[in-house]
Amino acid sequence: MRLTLGAYLDHFAWSQAQLAREADCSTTVVSRVLNGETISRRNAEKIVAAIDRKLKLQGVRDRITVESIEGLRIADYQRSKHKGQKE
């Protein structure tokens, strides 16, 4: 199942605030996803976990992943191997 975050909100009859509570993140993070903006992997995983829990309560057996949410953009942070090293 590959849906947008908005489709999941509609499916569960959740508001942005309710998803934020369920995912333990801010409503700003949820809003950013809905607007197609980038979020951290950690917040993306929190959102996915909240959706997955709700789906399990509805009897859905398949697990979802961050790739399961269409349009979810995750920041790709790259860190230098040595602090202060210029690339």
C-alpha cells in the first residue's frame, strides 16, 4: 500500500494535530510533509511508526516503511569522517 500522508490522515480521520500526538512530533513536521517539504529521517520514522500502529489495530498485516508514504521527503545529511575536515 503506497499512499500520501494526506490519504492516511483521511483514512484514519486524523487531524494533523492528532498524527503529531500519535507520532510524538510537532504539527509543524506534519505540515511540512503535507506541503512536500523535507523532514529528518527520525521524524519520518516516527510518523511511519504511528501509521503502522494504527494499521495494525485495523487488522492490516503488512508493515509500512518510509518508502511506503508517497511524497515523503527525507533529509540526506552527510557528515564528514573527521570533525573540522574540509572536503
